[in-house]
Amino acid sequence: MIIIYQLGNEPAVEFAAAELTSHLQRILRDSTSVVLEKKDNFNQTTKDAIWVGTSEKFYSDPDLEVQDPELDDAIAIDIEGGSGIIAGVNPRSVLLGVYRFLTEIGCRWIRPGPDGEVLPSCENSDFTVQIREKASHRHRGICIEGAVSLENVREIIDWAPKVGFNAYFIQFREAYTFFERWYTHQHNPFKQAEPFSVEKAREYTRELEEEIKKRGLLYHAVGHGWTCEPLGIPALSWKPGDYHVPPQYVGYLAEVNGKRALWEGIPLNTNLCYSQPEVRKLIVNEVVAYLQEHPEIDFLHLWLADGSNNHCECDNCRKALPSDFYLQILNELDQELTARELNHKIVFLIYVDLLWPPQKTRLKNEDRFVMMFAPITRTYQSSYTPLSHLPPLPPYNRNHLQFPTTVEENLAFLRAWQDIFSGDSFTFEYYLMWAHYADPGYYNIAKVISEDIKKLKSLGLNGLISCQVQRAFLPTGFPVYLMGKLLWNDKLSFDEVAKDYFLNAFGQQGEKCYEYLKNLSRLSTPLFSEKEVYEQIEKIEKLIEEFQPVIKQNLQQDYTAQSRSWQYLDYHAQLCSRLAKVLEAVDSEDKEKAWQLWEELKVFLQKNEDQFQPVFDLFEYIETIERIIPKPGEGD
Ligand SMILES: [Zn+2]
């Protein structure tokens, strides 16, 4: 029998001890052989027990020293013959330590949800695991995007710390648009839309915050919206609507082309006239009030409007860059927060027009702020380069900016900001937002993720938040899994993580599967860059056809998780061969045929959506792919 002693009452420690208990009960196939008890003090002489708690309760260990014990993670696992301790420098690290111990004894979580769990079966409990590790990066997070059900988000929050992530980001105040897309079943006419309201979204967000807090994860919140909510206009989605701007606020909107109005009818894309002190005050007051009501937020994102080339052209705003006014707002906010003893971290965003650093303004209290670099226009076909060979910044040309696509141009902006800000920072990347749909094997994107993460330190960045569809698990969860593992330990080898992932996700024929998907990625790259499409399509069809027998043989596996993996791969093969035919028709400029095949593919996906919902975001897939398929009658 093993006793698990929970040392301390922090929610994440309590959850960690419960997770350890329930996993060991299942691994040992005997629920009576593992019991959980709470203890106030550590007793070194106890035998056959695993102690779970924060490290200061056991010993002071210089190996575990981190810069900031609340934000940084480090773990110590010292278990011999089934007895010992699992410690972390904070409650979240304790949970990460428990999952790491379980990983060492053979558990894997290949995708979120119960069908992603692979547990070993052990005869006895004489486990021996010795580990002392600090996370390579402070910021290791996933950000909500795409279309999601409450269950989808709950599952990914549960999964994230199992593979090493420590943060979750809920965008906007209530993530309304992401839920609404799912519950109203956008892009699926075969499903009945459910009524969905802002109140419902708020209720779900509160529930998810509890899941985040239960695990001690770092909670990032909001982002866009601070430029319209203070005017009483909601920031719910990127859809234009019939919004009313209160007359006293019209003069606060950015003046573009001589007009002060909502930008393309979208409140959250509308910038304000930031040179007016009242405008800045309005934003600052709104953020302060929000933080007073939301002490649970660890990192509050204060971003300006979304969209680009939409900044104010009035005489006063022209006197400085948007980033100068942005930093003024941030300085004014810091003053107010300090006066009220509010210690939240504020994340500011280096993105589109704000890529050009300020000319005059500097942040006064750097410790308050975290810089988030978001190179949304970069290519994801190549990875980061060393900072030494960077091009000069293009001049700032208000509202006529062209945004950088190469990694070098993007990094030049990062370096320019690093010259004026030396505080904490991380990158916000979109690998699994759109780019992965042009890489059906997920091999290329995984490679870019790996190479980027291995360079983050040399770029002066302390981690990454992945802005991604939550359901990026078809054909496999390898890219996100790898991201979690590498952000924890950037020395891990890509090949070894891949080998281990595929073996656990697919069983004995995992390696074949890995080769198949690698080839699929290689053959598919030209399709999206419109080179030699025709020959490639033939090769892709052959590859898929030849792999079919392997898939069919493996649909029944010992583990449910592995059976599911093969079923997903089977479905994915059908999707890929149908898409190849669509792209073939696009390439031969037969618009009618391309559109018809695309419609057929959509119906196939829509009718089967329920089976693949947890791993595949139909909404975002259709949004993304449809952009590259010309509509008959358009542009002729
Ligand atoms: Zn202005």
C-alpha cells in the first residue's frame, strides 16, 4: 500500500495530490492500495509514502532557486522504491512535478480528454524517480481561439500542465465569440444552432477560471476591447454591427481620412484619439476598475484596437507614434495601480502598427510590464534566425504601413523594442491558428515550433504563448505536445520527443505513422505555394492509398487512446485526399469543379463533425481553406 501525504492546503497542491492518487490507483489496478491523507508537517522517517507539497516545506535547496518563485517553475522528485517526495517551488510546480513523475513511470497524455490518456499497468509500486529541474522558460501558455465548447476548453486546461504548460489565456472579457461560433454551429448547416448569450459566455468563463485556479496556472486575460468598452460599446467579436457611439464620445474616436467613426463598423478594431488626455484617462480608469473586480487575473493584457493602418491622423496624434501614446497610457495606468496597491502584471503588445517603437516615451516602471511580441504577419515556413543579421526598420508611414513577412524583418522590430525595454517578455505565435492547415502532416510546423523555441533564449524572450485553435489535434497532437515539452526543457531532442509521442499515440507502428505524416508534409508544401501542384497531387494520393492498409489493420488497439488515434488518422486520410482533388482543380483553373469538390468536402466534414469534434476545428478550417479557393464568377 502507498500513502500519499498532501502537505499544505493550496488548491493546486490539493489537486496535485488527488491526481497522483487517482492515477496510481488506476495504474496499480487497485483503488484500495493507494490512500490520500493530509499532513501538517513533513516526517522524514515515514516509509511507503509519497509526500506532495511546495519545496520550502521539505528543505531549502539551492538547485531549485528561481528568479521569481511565484512565476517560475522548478520541481524536485526524490522517490526511491515507492517512497519519497514530489516538490515544486510553488503550488503549480507541485502539480507539474506530479505529472512529471507520472510521465517518468510511463503515463502519456497524447491529446486532451479521456481518450488521450495512455497509462501503464504496474504490478508493484516500487517506483524510483530522481529529478531536479527548472523550466527553460517562464511563459508557457495556450491562448483561446477558433470555435470552442465549454468542454473543449475545460479539457485543454486540464491537459496543458500534463505536458508542461503553465499558463492559459482567455481572450476578451468573456471569450464570447469563440463559444458563440461553436454553439451556433457556424459553418455547419447540419447542426441545429443553440441559443447563446453573453451571460452564458460569462458563466463559462467563470467556470474556466476556476479550472485555471484549481491548477495554479497563470491566468492571462482580456487583450483587445479597452478602446471600446470604456465608451460603453461591447467588444464581443470581429463582426461589424450596428453599434451606437454615444455622441459625447464621437470626438474620442480616431480620425482617419477626415472621419471619426467605428473602423469598418467593428468596435474592437477602432482606435481612439490617444493624444487627448481624457481618452487615456477613460481607458486607464476602465482597466483599474476591472482589476479591482478581478483579483484572480495574473496577467492583464492591455492592447489597443485590432486591425491595422487605423490610427488617428489628427494634428496632435501626428506629433508622435501610436507606440508613444500607448506607453503614455501604460505609464498612467501604472501610476494609478501603484496608488491603489494593485500588483497585477500588465502585458503590452508589439503588433502591426505598434511594431514601430516609440520615439520619445519610455516605461517608467518596467517591473509592472511584460512585453508581448506578436509577429502575426510572419511566415511560418521558416524559423527564427540569430539576431545578428537584421535589416533596418522601414520608416513609419502612418496608416500606409506594410507589415513584415520574413522572420528577419520581424525580429528587427523586436530588437528595436528591446533597445528601449529590458523587462520580462515573451512571444505570441500563430503556428496552429492558420499555418498548420497548409501542413496536413503537421511535421513542418512542428519543426518550426521546435527550432523557434530552441532560439527563444538567444532572442532575449522568456517563453511563448500559442494563439491557436484549441482543437489542433488532427492528425495528431504532436505539435502542441512538443511545444509544451520544449518550453519546459529546450534541450530535448525533436527526434526523441517525436519517437516517444508516436509510439505512445499509435502503438508499435507509431514509427511508420511518423514517416507517413512526415512524407505527407513534404509533399503538401508545394500545394500551398502553387508549385508543381499536379505531380505532387499524384504522389500524395499514392502515399495515402499505400498507407490505407496500415491504418485499417490498426483500428483496434489495446488502448482506447491508440484506437482513437488510428480512427482519427483514417478520417484525416479521407480529408487529405479530398482536399488534394480540390487543389488540383484550383491549379487547373477549373473554378466550377474546384468549388463543387470543395462543397462536397465541406459536407463530408460537416456530417461527420460529431465524431471528430474534440480534435478538429471545422469552423476555422473552413474559414482558412475557403480563402484559397476562388469562387466561380468572382474575379473573372
Ligand atoms: Zn487624434
